[in-house]
Amino acid sequence: MIKRLLMPILLVGIIFAMTSMAFGQASTVTCGISAPLGSTPRATATGHTEPIAAFSGVLGAAGGGDLRVTCQNTSTTTAATPGTVVLTISLGVPITNTTAFPTAGAAIRVAATSGDLAGNVGISAVNNSAGTIVIGLGSGATFTPGPTFAANAAGSTTSSFDLLGVLVSTNGKTGAVTASLTASGGVNIGTVPANTAAGPTAQVIDAILPGILDPSVAASIPSVVSTTLTGGAAVLNSAGSPVGGKNNFTIKITENNIDTFRAATQFNGGLNGVFPTSASSSTQVVVQLSNIPPGLNISGCTAALTNANSSTAQSIGSPVLSQGNLTAASPILTVIFTAATDLTVADTLWISCANVSLGSATTPLPSTPITAQVTLAPTGTALCSLGVPSATGTSACTGLTTGNIPRYNQLLQPATPLPVVVFPPSQTTMLVTFASVGAGYNTGIAVANTSTDPYTPANGGAAPINGTITFNMYKIDGTSKVYTTTTGSPGQGLSTGGVLNSGSTYLVNLSDLLTAAAYPAPFNGYIFITTNFTNAHGAATVYLTSTGDAALSSPTLVLPAVSTAVPRPTIDIGAGLGQ
């Protein structure tokens, strides 16, 4: 009885062993993946169309690099027929083009099939969001039984095919990108003996880095860019006049990757690999300004490219601006590169606007500065959903306005916008060189708002402006106190809110200011007086409290404009009275 039960079990075991032996014979074929041109050294951390396996950024063919699958029958005596074989290449990042987009010659495609794989390879599917490509060995994508791999008597014969044109999104990624190869069917995945560069994985991008460093307002302008422009933000007073002649600014934008800035002919294999196919489909740099007062004029904007240390001007790249003027209604500049750039050194882009003027803007100008931020462009998303860009899309963007190659995720830099035009809140600064309160002395102070004059702005006169007054009082003992006029401030001449109207004069005793500021007498020292209006002038007189007679007329100097953009200059005792 036991023997009769054991016999069928024994037969099943023999059949299983024979099947295993047959499968073992098929698995003498080993396949691996490699990047024969080398991996792409760097990709942009906001890029949506970065080529893989493109050595030194030079693409092996239009639209992408070169990813190679190599297979070898390691048996020197027996041919191998692995049957239906499905290979899957996984990249771990979204794939952003297709087997038809952007063009047939630059899309994802199989090329250079050789050996027993000649004519026996086809792409079955591309899963854009998963970052996988499914390839059939046999009659292409139909997965009919695959080719027969001849016995390898020489011990080195291989068969291979290349995968070209793959573009990926590296937005928000860091580190490297690695392609991995898996298979279903009668092949092994591993290191190919005759080509040890081919194995289960291949690094296709070495590093993912920000495309540009945080932009800055240039502190100085290299002579190869301009001999007339000066560093720092433009500075306009509330009447719209440049302070210290500073009516220009320059933004400095330096590559973080040496090959971020590219002309269309350098991106994804040239014009055959960009979409739309246009010479303007270069890497773009967009400068976005905020807080431009309506009517204010920003003009004479130009772009220049230098090497990173600014020692020489680069004739290559030929950056071109979308417009030369900026307004509140049109606050964006776009730079394109119309000639090939240098992909071996980090370049610096200088965007200068040579003239900031009042134009038709209403005075007084606001105190909020005009700021700038920069992003790489064209901007968009990695994938689309039903043709619409979507953060959760699953298909490639192929529309004329959505499938741009190159394409970046918008990242405005720096995170805190750069002030490029500032409007100093203190429009006039005066210095009372000596003031005194105590021991029978007081100091009378007068501040006149002379922004109303007989000349009118049209004839070169001042624009009438109202504003408050701030007193910075410094005693000889090193202590200090600040007081700004407000409702209820002592003295005569102020209107509601402590404002001194244009054409009025504020009269006050220093002793009353000390009381309002809770700064006890006695006081001997100096006072800075700053006003939120232009064309202020003042006087200070130390007098005897017993008789009211003048004891000393203290010089009250009008200083040149003081702001963070224009350092305070040294003033001679008799200077500064020309305002």
C-alpha cells in the first residue's frame, strides 16, 4: 500500500526535476544594463526634462543619452531559447516624454539592436508616473516567444540593444538616479561575463543640484559689463528724484551647475529635441519684480554674460531680454540664450536696468521697496492629466504650451525677495551739533517743511509732501532716546497725527521733547532730526530761560541722503546747506 502511494509522488518529483533542469538550461542567458556613454554628470533640482545617460551633458543622439541592455548565453555548447521575455527598466523618477514625443527622432526608442536581438526588441509600455519602461524580447512589443541565443563557443559573443531619448523629472530630488533592470521569462539579470559594465543597475545621473545660486544685487559691476553703472539698489526719494545719483541696479545670477544655461541647439540634442522646435527654446531666466508703483519707469534693461570671476566678457550665449522696460503692468523680464554657451565653466548673468525714474507715478512714492526674484524657465509641471498640467498627473505633457522642452518647476530665488529700488523712509536728515537743557538754559528748535515753494515741480521745484519728524537725541554720557511726533506732541505747527504739512513750520523747546520722550534733563549733546518729507530745513538756538535771550546759535546741518543703499558721507561744518 505504501509502495503504491510513493510511486506517484516519485514520478511528480522526477517531472519537477526535469522541468527545473530545462529551466536551468534557459537561464544560461544573462542580461545586464549599462550606460556606454557614461552617466549624466548633473541634473537640475527643478528640471522636468533632464536627459539620462548623457556623458558630460553631450547627448549620444537627439533627445537623450544611451542606455544599453546586453545579453549573453554563457553556454559554449547549447543554444538557449528563453521563451517569452519581458524586461522592465525602472528609473525611480517620473519619465516626462513618450515613444512619439517630442519628435520621432528624439522620442523614447530602441536602436542599434545587434546579434540574436536584431529585430527582436520592442517597447511595450511607458509608465510615466512610475518611471518604468517595459520592453519585449521577441516580435517586439507583442511578447511572442523571444529569440534563440546561439551557443557561445567563443565564450564572448553578446547581443544588445540601446534605449535612447529618455527624459526625466528630477524636481525636488537629491543624490543620484539609477536605472535597474528586471525580467520575467527565461533570462537571468546580473553581470554579463563578456561585458562586466553591464549589470542589474546602472547609474544614469550622478548628482541633482540647484541650477543657479541665489541671485543678488551686485555690489559692484565688472568693467567688462559696464563702466557707467554702479553697484547696489537704486535709491529714489519720495518725490522721485534719485538719491546720490543712484538710479540704476544690476542683478547678478550665477550658475550652480556649469551647464545650466543652454541655447536651444544644446538642449536634448538640438532643435530636433526641443518642443516647440524654436531657437527661443533655450534655458530661460525669468526676473519677476514686485511692488512697482503705477507709472514708475524702469528702463534701459540689458543682459550680459561673463565667466564666474567676471574677468572676461563672454561673446558666447548672446543673452537677449524679452523687453527693455518694466512697469507695474509688465513687471517680468525673460532672458533667452540665442547662441551656444560654454558648458565647461560656471557663467554669471548680469541683468542691469540703467534708469529708474518717476515717470507718471504719483508722489509721494511709497516706502515699500521694489523687489526681484528669479526662476529658471519655461515653467510647468512634470506630468499632465488629460492634457492638463497636474501635480498628480500620470501622462507626459505633450501640448504646445504644456510640453516645453526644456521645462522647470518654478522656484523663485532668493526666498526673501531682493530690494532693487528703495525709497528711504527718512527723506531729509539734519544734525543739530549742540543742544542744551538745564542750569538756566534751554534750546529752541524750528523745523520748516519747505516742499511748498514758488517754483512748482514742473519748473524744477519740490513736490509738496507732508510727514512726521523723528528726533534722535544723544547725551554726552552716551545715552540716547528717540522720539517721533504724533497726536498730542508738544510745540506748535503740527497737524493731526503729529504731521508737519508742506509749507508749515514746527516750533518746540527741547525741554518739552525730553518730557514727551520720558528722557530726563539735564541734556547736553547733539540731535539728529529726520523727516518723512523732502526739503526740510531747521534752526536751533540755545537761550537763557530767565530772559529768553539767545546764548548760542547752534549749526543745523542738512545732510545728504542717508539710507542702507547709500552710505552716509562725512560732512564739513559748513556743508549741506544747498538743499
